[in-house]
Amino acid sequence: MAAFDIEAIRKDFPILDQLIYDKPLAYLDNAASSQKPVQVIEAIDHYYRKDNANVHRGVHRLSQRATDAYEASRTKVRDFINAKSDKEIVFVRGATEAINLVAQSFVRPQTKAGDEILISHMEHHANIVPWQMLCEQTGAKLRVIPMTEQGELDLTGIDDLLTEQTKILAIGQVSNALGTINPVKMLTEKAHAKNIPVLIDGAQAVPHLSVDVQDLDCDFYVFSGHKMFAPTGIGALYGKQALLEEMPPWQGGGDMILSVSFEHTQYNELPYKFEAGTPHIAGAIGLGAAIDYMQSIGVEKLAKHEHDLLDYATDKLSNMAGVRLIGTAQHKASVLSFLIEGVHPHDVGTIFDQQGVAIRTGHHCAQPVMQFFGIPATARASFAFYNTMDEVDALAAAVVKVQELFA
Amino acid sequence: MSSADLRDLYQQVIMDHNKKPRNFREMLDANHLAHGNNPLCGDALVVFVKMDGDVIEDVSFQGSGCAISMASASLMTESIKGKTLAEAEAIYQQVHKQMTSEDADPALLGKLEVLGGVREFPARVKCATLSWHTMHTAMENDHDISVTTE
């Protein structure tokens, strides 16, 4: 195996090479959205310059090339998460759309008043609100797996939370606010023992862990492209073929039909049944290029470097007086949420920005997590494989700067 | 821009009012009151006003938020206490003006000029304006009302 060449990798991400307020940019907001390598930018550029046409329609050459590239990306996604078949990969706008699709098309038809939906306390709003909407529509009840002070799932009562009324367990694999890696395989086993289907929100997991949906045995797996070095507006829904076959389409329109008359419409086969309208073709191609890029380096190697960064940053910040880490789970990925004593996170964010350090401050679309810790917001640094130890040092130096200013 | 501008934003007056906010208390006999929220940041405050005819006899606030929002609220209470409604309105207009342009009236602003530091930090303007919008709403209504800034 070739060594992990951070300098070469950073050259692939042109955006990283710039000054912010005369300081080198340290982009540590990857959990919000990641940067894109030239390989992805060029794949999109190539598509629009050479191959742009609608997919699955024309007999002309461009349409064929566009279709081939689009479908090749589907195969890359299938391979990336080790699904059995391309039919199990539905292109969507992102994890949010995928969860809404599953809620409305899979869960809603079989849910009635008194049924239950099980999520956890550390979910992103995208894995809370679609279920609340479903509960309002059906009279079902939202139940929540609690969380510990360390930011780990409290599974002591899990057997009582998975009931005969539970219609789905929807759980994040990695928490965006805390970085916690949840034991989703074990939870899937527990749920399946009671015939409860499982959706895993992998939005924060795919950039950092290698994912095998057959090994996890989850029924649905969702993720967004833009957090894994691909464009915004593209993501994927994985669903077990037998389940997707049974589900009604979510949206109607072109591309999702085989034939239409005013008397009857015959829906298209999988996965097209769920892809109404002209899709984000360039986005899908960009996603395929991002997967190629990650695999060309090796997901395990990327993960190792990131883990080293997180360990170094955790060690550094936890040894600084007046800094409190939020989320200290044993198994974590990428995310370091923290508070600086006596300073509101938004002031922290502004001062960090002036040091060239881009972090997220706020509730991270996980307000229940903030409520749990009794805080309005946190500052959050989140790492990608192109970050460096020097950037962690810049993070620590920015903390000192804040403390000096607010001394 | 360098850290000199950071000092423009986080001036001594701001830091002082953030640490020791003036008129930070509930007012039980307020006759005007409004809630202000900045849902994106989680900044939340209540402004209490006691009017005596046309004069702001007392004004106070409670809440939590970043240094800019807390200091701005504290400075706001100091600057309009004892003023007439028309005077307070004029100050409000000048404060608003200096957040977006440089041609506000320094004589009217006085100490409030420190709030002009947010001009260079567009994402923080809403922090500085929250208490002022809330105060303005409280004046216009004699019942509890909520203000939201984005």
C-alpha cells in the first residue's frame, strides 16, 4: 500500500489553497459540507461540455452517453455500500429526501393510530421531522432512545422500546453534532428479532467509514453526496429490493412510468419507479467520481488519517483550561463539539473565522441534543481526510485567541 | 482585514456590557413587553418597558445570547431610559442606520457607536439588532408579542 500523501491529496482540492483574512484557510466544517476534488469538478465539467442530454430517452448519442455515465454512477454507489443490485440504489436529492420517501412510501401505508416510530435522542432534524409529520398523519407515536452524558445511546431500555407497535427504527450511524458512532448493526439485529424494519441515516458515516449494507442487514440506508466530496443536490437511498418492489411510488411524473393513458398508468421497474422527473444527472456523475476518488486512495486509509486528526484534536482541546468537550463517546468519527467557558459559540465562530479557521457554530440541526446538554449551541470542528495536524494547531491557537480577547 | 477589526467588533465597551449587562432584570410592573428570538443562533431575550405618558420611565431585559446581542441589549436599555418615545425612535433609527451604512449621526449615537463594528461582520448584524427590534415592537404594542430575526 502506498503511503498516505497528504500534500498530494491537498493539491486535489484547489479551494483549500487560499487565505482568509491573510491567514491560511483551515476548513474544519466538513460535517456541514465537504470540499470537492478536481476529479469531481472535472467529471461534472466533462459531462456538461461533452455529454449533456436527458437520460433514458433519446436514441441519439449524447443521450446514450449521459445515460451510461448516470447508470455507471449507480453501479459505483452500489459497489461503495456493497448492495446486491443496482435496482436497490435510488438517486435522490440527499439523505433528507430519502428519509421522507421511506416515511411516506414504506411506513405510512402500514401505520395506524397507536403505532410507534423509534428514533434516538441524537438524530439530525432530518431524521426527526419526517417521522413527526408521519405521526401527525397517522396518529402514530414518536419514541426516542435516550442518550448518556457522554453522548452515547443509552440502550438499557432498548428491549422495551422495540415493541410490537414499532413500525420502523430510524437511526443515525454517526451523530453530526457529537460524532458518536452508534452500534447500528447490533440495533438492526435487535429490531429484526422483532420483525421491525430499520433505516440507517448514513449522511455522516459514508465520508468516514466503509459501509456494507449487506453486513449491516439494514432495510434502508440513506446518504447525501455533498458530505462525501460530491456535489450538493444528489444522494442515494438504498432499500432491500423486496421492500422497494412492494412500495408505491413516492412522486409521479416522467421516467417513473412504463406506459401512461388516462385510464391507467403502469409504473416503471426499480429503481426508476422512484425517480420521477429528470434527475440531477451531473450530480450523480459527480457522486460517482467522488466514490472513485475515495476508493483510489482507500477508504480505510482516509479513515485512519481522520481518526489520527480527531485523536490529536481531542487530546489538544481536552487539555486546555476552560474548554469543555460535548460528546465524549468511546467510538467517534470526525466531529469535535466544544464550548469555551464564558464565551458564546457565535462569538467563537466569528473570532475563529478571523483566524482563517472555518467551523460551524449553532445547534447543528440537532436541537434535542442541545436541550439534553442544556446549552443553546456548540462550536463544532469536523475533519476530513484532507485536513492536517497544522490545522488542528490552528484550531487550538484560535481557542487561545478567543480566551485572550474575552479574558 | 486583520484582528484589528476584531477589536472593532469586540471593543471594551461591548465586553464590559456583556460581562455586566445593565438593567438585566425582570420588570413586574412593565406595561410594554416583547420577546425576541433568533432561532438560528438560539439568542432569546425579553424586553420590558414601563411608560409614563410619553416617557420611558424604565426599561430592562432578560435573556441569553452571544456577547454582541447581550451588550447591544444592555446598551439599548441605558440609551433610551428616560427618553421620550420620539427620542427613542430617533435613536433606534440611527442604530439601524449605522449597522448598514456609515452615515449615521454620531451625536445621536454617542456610546452606541461601538455597535457599528458589526458592519464588517454581516452574519452578526442580526445579533446586534435583536434587542432593538424587540424594544421597538414592545413600544408599538401593549401586549406580549414575539419578534424573530433571521
